[in-house]
Amino acid sequence: MASGVSVLNRYYHHVESLCGYLEKVINPACDVANGFLGHSFLPLATDTAEYKQLVNTTVVAIQFNDGTIYSQQIVARMPPVDLKMRSVIHGAQAKIRRPWKTHDLLTLSHKVAGIENSGINTIVDSLQELEWETLLRRVGMDVMIHLLTETSIFISLPNDCFCQMSGKFIHYLTPITQGRTRKPLQIGGKRSHVSNGEQELPNKRLKVCNSEDLDNKCVTAANISFVRTKILYSRPSYVPNANRLALGLPPTHFLNRIKSSFDRPGYLDPNNYVDPDPKIQGDNARHAAKYVFSRQYNLSNPFFPWRKPVFRAHRDNSNKEAEIQNKGPCKTPKRVKPILPYLDQMIWKHGKCGYKPLLDLVCPSKKKKGIDDKLILEYCSDQITLQSQQSMASFHFTIGSSSLGNECAEAKHHAETKPQLSQYTCSFSEVYRYVTLVIKTVIPAAFWGSKYNLNVILRHVQTLITGRRYESFTLHYIMQGFQISDCDWLIPPGRACQNTRVPVSDAIKRRELLEDFLFWFFDGFVLPLLKASSKCRWFNGLINRPPQTTFYTTEFSGCRNRLFYFRQDDWNELCAPLVKDLTSYRFEKLTEVQVTEILNQRQLGFSNARLLPKETGFRIVANLSGKKPVLQLKGNSGVHNFMAPQNIKTSTLSVNQILQVAFRILTYQKEQDPHLLGASIFRPDDVYSKLKAFKAGLPRDSGGHLPKLYFVKLDVQACFDTITQVELLKIIERILSDDKYMIQRYGRAEISHDRVKRMFVKRAIKEDEYPHFVKYAVELAQTLWGVILADEVAYQYTSREEILQLLRDHITENIVKIGENYFRQIVGIPQGSILSTLLCSFFYGDMETQFETYTTDPHSVLFRLVDDYLYITTSLSRAKGFLHMMNQGHPKYGCYISREKTLTNFDYDDQILNVTDPGQRCFPWCGFLLDMEELTISADYSRYHGINLNDTFTVSRGRRPGVVFTNKMLQLSRMRCHVIYNDSDLNTEHTVYLNLYQHFLVIAMKMHAYIRAGGLGHKINESFIFRTIEKTLSYTYARIKRRAAEPIAIANKAICNVQKDIIIWLGYRAFHSVLSRKARWYKRLLGFVRLELSRSRYARYQRRFRTLLREGDADLARFEF
């Protein structure tokens, strides 16, 4: 577990305690007898606890390039009697006023002239407290000014956290190059020399291009990744001047610019055939070379990104025409000239390639003949059910009637027999065969050099197609196993034979050319076959039409990280009637004039929407987190650029970034008035506190048993799409009770997965409650570990009316782009917004004021996670009454219950489709399993049943696979360390240890799946895996103990009696149970695990936990791994 000092070591060359630093910087020879202070700063027995803590626990950090380090020790002179820290701070602020001293904490919120305050700097106020005044009297003014101006001071906080008090804001510092040797701080004295017995070795040359070395080194292949998310959510492209889909490479691809594959003639008359002009052929080949070998022409490329500021790590490189034109004519590099014939051959093959016939051959259309729009609309189950429920609400009927029961049963049968969307997807093998055929048809075989090299590349192509969401792999990973010596085109001109010894310089050049080609092959050829360009362009007179291609790639709701491929033409036909139906009652179409007028008058822009498929339906999801794209509309008055400052009030921020201020203010109101949220819960902490208090208040019989408990689980049908906008705005107006708010912004830095994670955090408070940051940092540190906190001091202010107007625009004027058209949402609130959960919670919290009969009863409790209700009571009549009330619906709030998702543990009537089995002991809700007799809680692993565990994680095929593997294992171990699973006062001992055993089983299964997916490369080091298992088990115990010491656990009087030996034994037992089923892969590893299990200190646990092991292993059979 990383400490706060380890974070500082990433940014400062020298980090030391204040006491140790002052001992070095103050000249001890100048003693008090001669009028000097010497080392009188050392704490005395009579000093206050605050002063002792300041001197002993405060840390001083120095960057060598951040100010001048004193070469001589400082003389600590006695300060004047009336000298105060306020005067010293003013002197330090005046000294800091230099061009290179920007973002210094002492000068923030102070104007340059006269050191005049323009805001309140509570860091400066903290430096004037009594302990700092004491330190000033003991070290003198010179030393104190040195500390404030030449160093960065960090005071200690609980849990090894620190708060920055002086120096440049840590978030604006550049990390120290990890390969550089850290030099010791020299304060006075002679320069140190190397002893005779030791030799100072030079630093090892870095292979990775760091931010400080960009001027001297290039980015290596190990740092260049191909991100698969670029293939997601593409829209179709059309052949220029034709109303048909462009299958294959996009129309804007340079190969289509040179020789379009869409204009292939059906028949060529040999008698009229004319040979192409050799000069044009040569020009085309040289033009193609500038795309394939951009580095050789000094064009923008991933190996030298700083040469072109516009280059991004994963930018779209399909269009370099403007850059090539600006560069002008240039000489073809010597090593590229022999490759031009192969590029000319590739252009010719591309022009003759029939992309669509190849697609129809190996990946035929899945759309069934005779399917009509009405049948396609059957997929939209949520919307159809919702409309039928709203229409039924206008009629009066008797609950439990036979006719209604028959209708519900018929509806359930209809839902089960509906066709599945997965029937229209293309399999991985079909997509792979299509891409393979195109590669063999278009790319000349000479580029591979041998069949072995082609097979190596095709395996990586298969990995790209079958990989999970968010997975990536590097250029270095692709080149592993590729035989460079087989490629004759890499041999320099004039070399007679490739079997002679290759000079080092030539070998480096050959690898460089191969890197250029393989990067283009994957990024500029394979990915465009599967995906669309991420950059929008003006094309063919249409509105912002991006060039898209063959497949539409998306995830399925409920299938985790697995991706699915639809043919683009199939996807369009499936979605067209559905979009038309959805926009008929949820959205209204806007004209170009309306869109221009709305976006001109507000800060928020628009968002792109997509359809997320479910097994039997769709869900509209808007991307509110993406940067605002350039919107162009072409009307009668010409082209309107929606990002032009003179036309529209726009921002490069995303919609969610603009809404951050509103989110923080609503969060503040949530914390101030939690009763406004009703039964809302947001995290496991809320469930834990509420459930434990409820259980503690229940009566028990003489045997200590709880009374009979009745459970009701309900789900609001399409909650985000049915919220009444007018009613929601009225609720928000009542919630925002203050006229003005202040937004505090501070920085957090911590080490996560061996990397420093820096972020800015905002929080809102009332204007008159100006926060004291150091006191707030002490509160924050109670729930953190090893974090550096730094106040940005300059705060933002906003008024109630500004926030209300922003929320009105967001709720009532939500502009969504679906396809090529723009719509305004007229019902519900936007999904994908950072405000959605909060708005939903406030909305249903207002509705729940009508539930007082059910929520004020001490023997009943109501939970709601967004739209999922759970009601627990000791009264059967109350349970039935609550169910009856919710089934009636709440038209004022648009709230209707999904009867298909309703679950109870008692019989009600025929309309309830789901009742727990008589022998079932646990009740499921939102990932939890609640024991219906003892009210204990455990994790619900049923979501893993029926799916492949391979779809639940991602594999990183890049640098340091062992470090990534260890971090993933530790991250998995944290998931069930919450006190809600390990509190012995809430759960029985059996439940606590069963939770841990099941958790270790899942970790072991995911570990096996990760290793088999290639997460550790081709060679598996079983000793390393065993060490990782040991570290995981020890970390789990430490994490459980830490969570048990957090404020939420202390406030609820948690009791955590887990024993380390038992946890470690259960972990080894779980890994042995899983890995023994895959014994042929882990023979040596299983030997290590068996050796640990055979130790004498674990001997008694096998009999003690026999029942627990049997229950845990029974669940193991339901997993597919």
C-alpha cells in the first residue's frame, strides 16, 4: 500500500522531515550564547503537542529546478520580538513574485501589486497559527522565508496523508524521470567524490520516451497502442453521389481517393483496354508511401508526436492530405524507393477488390426475408410495456382478477418467445474470414516475406476482432515472432544477399520500416475495415457525415465486455423503424433553424445518441461525456459552424463537464437535507447503516430469533424515460434554498497501480460558509490513505438562478442527435448525464412522502437504489398494502411498476409472476443476497451464471504484463472487503467466512481465465503466480481490517473478528479447488498450494469449515470458465 511520501518521491528530488531538514540547513556552530538560535527548534517537553507534531511529522520537499538551493548553511538569527508570521508571509509572497513562480500556494488569491487579497487563502491563515509562530521564534526570519519560498511544505494528516502548505501546486509539477538517478541534497561542504573502491556507473539509457526527453528520444513501439474502442458505434457511409452503403474501406481512405473500389466496371473489353500512365502510377505510389511510411517523410506519426502538436496518441490518421499539401514536393527517401512497386501493386489490387461480394460470401446478411417494421418494433419491449401500462392506468379493475392474471401470463409467454437480437449478429469467425480475405486480396504477399509471418499477423488480427471492450495491444506485442529477415523489401538497395551479416545501423533501419508498415496496416487498414473514423467531416454536401464502414460494433446490455458485430446494412434496417417509433412520443424532431436558435441561447450543446441492444430490446444512450463536436448545418443561408465563437455560445467542454457545478450543488443539498432523498441509497455504506439499524431494532423471541420477515422487490418501469419534467423542476426549485453557492476546488494525488493518479475535486457550499481547507483535509483523510491534498484557493461562485436555468436547459431542452437528425427530448430526463441519478433520487424522494404509513414503522424499512425498491417488514398486511399501492401506479410522477420484475417471498395473487421458492433462504436485490430468517447479507453471484467469465475482465497486452496482472488481482480482492460482508454483529461467523470463500473462488476462476487469455504472455511463471496469490491473500486481510477501522464502521459499531490464518487458509483452499479442475495447466503451482495447505497450523480448519466448503463448492459448478 503506497504511502504519501512515496507520492512525493515521484515529484521531488529530496523529501525529508522538517526536523531533519532544519538540522542540515541551519548552521549549528552559531549558538544562542552568541545571539544566534542554532538548533533551538528541537521540541522541548514543555512545548505544545501541536508544535511537536509540526516539527516531527511535517515533510519538506525540494525540486532542484524549482528555485536555488542554498550552497551554504543558513544562520538562524533571533527575530525581533514583535515579528509575526503575517509579516514573514508578506515578505515571502513578495519574493515569490517571479515569472517562473506561478501557481505557488502562498500567492494564490493575492494581487501582484501591494500583496492585496482578492480572496481568502486559508492556507495562509493556517501558517499564522500558534505552532508556526513558535517555529518562527526558534528558527528566525531567514530560515522561515527559505522554507516558504525555496521548499514545498506538507503537513501530516491521518492515514499517512499530507496537505500542501507552500510551494508550487503539486498538480502542476512534472514527474521526475524514473530512469534518472536521484542525487542527494548538498547543503554546504565540499563536493562528494566517488571512493576508490566504487565506480559510478552511468545511467541506463531509457527505452521509454518520457515527457522531459521528447526532444531527444522517439516513442518506442512498446508505448504505441491500438485501442479497440475506436471500432465501436460506427454509422454508415455512402458511396459519393449514390444512395448505397459503402462497404469496405471508407470513401475518404487514401486508397479510395487514388483508385476507388466503388467504381469497379463489371466487364472490361480487352480490345479497348489502355495501359495506365506510368507517371500517374508512380505519383500514386509515392502518395501512398507518405501514408504508409509517414516517419520517413517527417510527417505526423506516433513515433515523433511532438513534431506536430495536433498529433494525438490515438488520433485519426486516415486523412493527411492537407499536411502533405503544406509540405509540398519532397524527395522520396532512399529506403522507400524499392518499396514503391509493392505500393503500386497494392493500389491496383484494391481497385479490383470486390469488398461487398467478399462480405456476402463469408458473412451473409442475417436479416430474415419477410420481416417487417411491426416485427422489429417487438424488440422494443420496455416502451411497449410502458405504453400499455399507462393506458391501463386510466381504467378501474380489480386486483387479482382472473382476466388480468391471464393477460400477465400471456405477456410473460410472449416475452419468452420473442426473437433474440443475437440472431442478427455476425460471429467472430465470419468477421475474421472477411478481414483475412481482404488482406490476402489487397496486401501484396511480398510485404510478409513468408507464410509464417502472415500467420503471425493474422493471429493478431484475430485477437483484435475477438478482444473484449477496452482492450488494447501495443505495436511491440504485434512484432513478437515476426521474422524480419524473411522480408526482402527491407533489404537496402545494392545489397546482393540478405544472408550476409547485417550491420547494427541497417538492422535498426529495417525494424523502423517494419514498424511504420505494421502501424499503418493495423491503424490505417484493418481498423478502417471494422470501424469508422472518429473525426467528423463535411462530406458530399451532407450534415457532418462521418465516413463509416462495414460493421456496427457494440456491446450488449448484460454481456459485460464482450463485443458483437452487426453488418452495417442489417443494423440500419433493424434500427430505422425503432428510431422512428421512439421519436414519435419521446422526442420531437427539430429543424435546422430551431437547432441553431436553441444552441445560440444556451451554454450546453448537443449529444450523440446510440441504441444499446439488449437481448429482447433496445435502450437509447446519449454520450454526454464526449467533447462537443463541430456541428455544421447547410441551409439556405449557407454553412453554419456551431462551434464558431461569433455564432454560438459554445465551449469545448462536454455536457457533463458543464454540469459539474450543478452536480456539486445538488450533492451539497443532498448532504444538508438527506430527508429529501426519501429511501434512496447510493453506495454499500448506505445499505449497511440502514440495514444494521433496522436489524438492531427488531424484537427477538426467547431463543434470540428474529420474527417472520416479508420482502417485496419492485422495479420502476423505464424510470428515466417517464419522469415528469415540469414536476421535477418544481422539486428542484424547492431544493435549491440558497441564493448563492461557492465551488471549492482542490487537488488529490495518490499512487494507483504503480502510477500517480492526479485529479481535481470540486465541492459546493453556501457562500457564507467559507471553508478552512486544512480542517476539511483532516476530515477527508479519515477515509483516505497515502493521498496528497492541495487547495487551489481561488474558488468559483454561482447563483441559484444560474443553476436553475442550466438545469431547465438540460431537462427541457436536451438536444440529441440520432443518425443525421436532431431531436429534443420531451419526456423524461437524459440518460448518461451525471445528474440523472441525483435527479431521479430527489424526484422519487418527493413521491415517497406519500409512503409515511410504510416508512415510519420501526419494524419496516424501505430501500431504493435509483429505481429498484426493496421493502422489508414484519407485517404481512403492510407488505401487501405496499405492493398494492405501487401496482396502482403514481400518474403524477409517471411511476409504474414492472410486474415481470416484481419479486416477493409470499403469495399475493395471479398478477405476481415471481415468488421465491419455499426452500429458498436468501432474497436477491441489487447484487446482494439477504437471508430471510437471520437478515444477514452476502454477495449475489447469480449474475455470473450463464455467462463466460472471460467477458467480465479485460486483458492488457502491453508493457509489464506481470505488474498489470498483480494489480488486477489486488483490485479483485478489494471488491468484497467492505464491512457489510465482514461485520460479525450483522452477519454470523458462517456467513462472514462463506462470503470470503466465495470471493476467493471467483478470484481464482478469473485468474485462470485471465492467464488462458494471454494476460501473462506465452510463458507462464508458476512461481510468480504463487507469489501473487500470497500477496492477494495478505492484502485481502489488511484491506478488511482497514475498512473495519473507517468512520462508517466505527459509527455503526462494527465488529470484525476475522482471523488472518483462516482467511489465508480459505484463500488457498479456494485456489486449490479451482485450479485442480485445470490441473494440466498448473502442476507446479498446485504443488505450492498443497504444501501450504498441509501446514500443521491449518489442520483443524478442514473439519471446522466442512459445511462452508461444501456450500461454496456447490456454487462453483454453475460458473463457466
